Amino acid sequence: MSTSTNSRVSFASLTPNNLGTVRKLNSVLFPIRYSDKYYQDILRPEVEEFCQLIYYNDIPVGNICCKLEDKDGEQCLYLMTMGILAPYRSRTLGSQSLQRILDAAASHTKPKITRIYLHVQVSNETAKRFYERHGFKETGVHENYYKRIEPKNAWILERTIEPASK
């Protein structure tokens, strides 16, 4: 596990050995059930630095998972899920996790990632404000994005990735 600036917070790449922990966290964190394909995709080697298990004092308390997408000839990062267990929120874990992904995207050169985007359920003002504080802008609303939960609509939030300065 690599440790970040806060010695209590650390991150680990996802492996078949810790995938059960990710599944368990997701069942608590999110109102939807993710498919087996989702769990296969987050183990792919090309997304290793963009899919991380988040630890606080060596306890798994959240995860962040992204996938690479080609949109209109541009390489984008789609933030599929990011969640921290409720008792561990407001400890900068989300900010540190998001920054880790943004830094990884900025230093990714083959291919160069130009932007990152995500969906937030329109009822989740707290999440929307969190991402806006981190430089994301609302670019639209995806109608009926969620099939099994209400409200069905999601905000689309996006941020440009500035390449890391050498």
C-alpha cells in the first residue's frame, strides 16, 4: 500500500484478493447493484492507477473507480464510482482520493487524458458541491440515467485535465 500525505490514509490497487471488499463497500455506499462486468473491468491493468481502495488507519473505508473512454477522438476518464463510508466522511478522504486520480490522469501520456467526467444523481446536492469545489462544472443533465432509483436524472459534471508539468 502506498501512503499519501496524511499518514492515516493509504491507497491500494484493486486485485482479485480485495475485490470482495470493494463489492461489500459498494453494497453499503451505493443504491444500485453493480454487474460482474463492472467488477471485471475495474481489475483491468490499464485502469490500475484509476481504481483504488481507500484505507483509513488500515481499515478499508471507500473506493474510487474510473474507466478510460474514447469520446470523439479524445481520451477521457469516466469516474464511475467514488464513495467513503459515512463515519469517515469530512476527513478529506474524498478530496485526497480525487486528487490522486486527477494527478494520475495528468501524468498519463499514452494516451493523453484530456478530461474527466461523472454523473451525480440530481438529488445529491452534497456530491455536486464536492465536485464543483474540485473544479468540475455541470455540462448537462442526463435524463433517465438511473433505471431503478428515483430521481432518475443525473447531472453530468466535467473537468479538463491539465497535463502535469515536467
